[in-house]
Amino acid sequence: MRRIWFGVALAALVVIFSLPTTWRYLYPIPYPRLVAAAARRYGVSPYLVAAVVRAESKGRPGATSRRGAVGLMQIMPTTGAWAARRMGMREFGPAALRDPATNLAIGTWYLHSLLVRYRGNLPLALAAYNGGEGNVDRWLATRRWRGTEGSEEEIPFGQTRDFVRTVLAAYEAYRRLYARWP
């Protein structure tokens, strides 16, 4: 009897996890209109923006890291102030990073600037987003990391390595699950 119930339960799980709605529940897109607008404005894939938000804050606009990164895309206040000046934002203050629209605009702008700097190389841009451009440049110069897709295991910082892997996996999941979005 146990085998029958186990088989039924297993079959039910297979059915449930084969439904796109189940996976969309597991991979929601917080603030979808704001994510789409920021992505469109700065020429970044909305799936990539959603993946960074998922990895950084799990969609919580009030999230703050131990190091002081703030908001959906976990932006350091100094980086936010620098980016806001470069973007021509007037009256920027660290509290603005808790606003989803502002955080997404600054984070997406910064992600775009990293993609331009690293010539569209997604692993390099993501590593720089998380670990800093100086570190990534140093890793490349000293050949500690090749910076190619599939070489994420070589990233010297464990947190950055995990971040890059997590974002790349979520990016693929979002592309598959939300193929007709935005």
C-alpha cells in the first residue's frame, strides 16, 4: 500500500512541477512593469534584471546587506550616488535606493555600463557587479580567471562565484518561463 501512495505522490509531483504556473510561482518577477521599463530604457534584457533582483534581494525593496547594499538590486550607497550623478539624477540620497523604481533604474543602468565595459561578456559583467570592477580587472590581468562562460568555478571570491552562477541559472529560467514577457 505504501508503494502505491508513494507512486501516486511522485506522479502528482511530476505533474505539478511540469506546469509552467508552478515554476512561475517559484520564479516570480517582482515589480514586472518597473523591471521591464528599466530594462527597455537601458537596453538590458528584462530577464537578466529579474535574475539579478532574485539573486540580490529576492524581490524585497527594503533589503539591506551586512555591507550596506540596499534595495532590489542591492546597490551600495556610494555606487548609487556615483551612478545617479552619471545618470543626471538630481536630488539623490541613499534613502532613494529603497524606492523600487529608483533602485531598478540605477541598478539596470550600472549593469548596462558593465556589459558595455566588458563587451557583452555576461560572466564578467556579473562578477564586476558583485565583486567590483577592480577585482575582475585584476583577476583577468593576473590570469586567475579567464572570464569566459563556463569558467565560473575559477572566480576567486566564493560569494561572487555563487552570485554569477545563481544569476546565470535564474536568467535561463526566466527566459524559458516568461518567453512572451514583457
